[in-house]
Amino acid sequence: MAHNGLTQPYVLVVGAAGIDSKGRASGPLTLGSNTPGFVRVSVGGTARNVADNLARLGVETVLISAIGVGGNGRHILANAAQVGINTDFVIVSETHHTSAYLAILDETGNLVMSVDDMEALSCITPQVIHWRRSLIKNAAMVVIDSNLSQAAIGSIFKAAKRYNTPVCADPASTTVATRLKPHLSDVYMITPNVPEAEVLAGRSIGDENEAITAARALVNAGVRIVIITLAEAGVVYASASDSGRIPAVATDIVDFTGASDALTAAVVFGLLNDIPLDESVRLGASAAALTLACSDTVCAELSLDLLYDRLLI
């Protein structure tokens, strides 16, 4: 069944859309002092990044987010139109400015610290989710990020459970990852990094084996598929019937920002197309590697052909 002209299957992505400002140091950072480097501004936001990657992989993608009326919001909409993301349901607020993310990266591309301003997402209320419940009902899958309010997240899971629509969750950060804890038994797939997985599983992760143990603990809590990203060490995954580790695809790292969002999108693509979990995670690792080598938050060259060219068998 179509909704407002949408054709099946589509993925509904709900969460942050904003502008990323990233400064990468050319040498060692000195706190309290200026450090030479490179500053780059691009469209971002966890949900928007996932939607962008999905659209580039040929998946019909609908985004629910909130932006301001100014130039940053218009830039996000123009980029989405160019990529092919459906933004018919994005809220344009006259009282909130577009979300923003400010990151400081060291000379190797690792995140040192960041500040985000996601106040616009307060526009996505449980009432908004109720109004858009038919989008959840008719979606092949829903992907959310934890930047949404606790109440909005609860409303999405309630509707998805009612309509038997699988929900994938990106914890987004350790600060907001806890918002998913009450809903773990209803999560289809979750894609935390190590610090986020520690928050969700309630245990420390010091190596690959401990990461797999944490993934299995989250499966025992009810999550169907758990994928924990280990940066340069690759990813581990677990489900009720399978678990394993996929090594990272060798690449020249420019910027870690957005790599996990690309992984999430590629795994979602794989699962939607009935690709086995192991191969879907390998597609995700390939997408993450491509993004790591890009200065933008989403790799503009991403395509299904390119993913398979770089696939680690």
C-alpha cells in the first residue's frame, strides 16, 4: 500500500538533520591555544546521514526531522532533493534554528570533543508521531536516532509494535543512548560504538571478546541484531543464531564522522534485500571504510557497485 504517493518498500528515518562543522588539527592539539588545521562544513545529523546513504544505495527513503527556516535548513532540503530523500514530512520551524554539530578532530581524524545543538528536534513530539503513524505502518523498516526525546522514541516504538514494523536504532552518542534502554526488547537492530554499547549493556568493553559478550547481552535483552563498531578493529555482531567479527577494510582515514551512519545504512540495505547477516555486516564495513576516507560526513561517491568492489570476503 502506498502512502501519499510513496511506493513500497521504503525506509522511514526519524531523527536529527543539521549542519556539521569539523576542524581537523594538522598537528598535536594544544588546549587553550590555536591549532593550525582544516575546517570543513557539511550537511549532517545522524538520521539525515543514514537517509542520505540509503538513498545513494537506491533505497526509497523518507525523512522525518526538524529544521529552521533559514539558509542552513534550505541547504539541507536542497541537498536531500539532490540525493533523492523524501522530505515532505520534515518540519520547518519558525521558532527553532537548524541543528548544528561542532567537532574537533586530532591529526589522525579521531574525535577529541564535540558539541551539538539539537533543540529543533523538540518539534518532533508524540503528537507528530501519532499524525504520521501511517508512515510507520507502511514502512518496510524504521530507523531512528536517540537525539529524539524519550517521549518521541516511546511513541515510535509503540506504533511500530502495533504495526509489526521493525525498528533499527542508532544510539547517536553516550549522552542520549540511555533513551533506548527501556525499549531494547522492541529493537530490531542497534549499531552502537564501544562507549555507547557500554552504556546500553552496562559493562565495560576492553577488547573484541568483551565486545561480542556485550553484543550477546543486548541480544539476551531482546535486541534481534546487535552490531558494535570497534573503529580501526572493525565490527562485531550478534543475533540469536549467529555472532562474529568483521575486520575493518583497509583505508586511509580522513575523518571518522559519519562512518557508523554509513554502516547502519548499508546493513539495513542488506537486510531489506534478504542478504545474510554476515554479508550485510561486511557491506556495512565496506560503507564505513569509504566514508572514513571522505572529508564529508557522507561519501558522495557511495554506490552499491563501489561497496561490492571493496567488499572484504
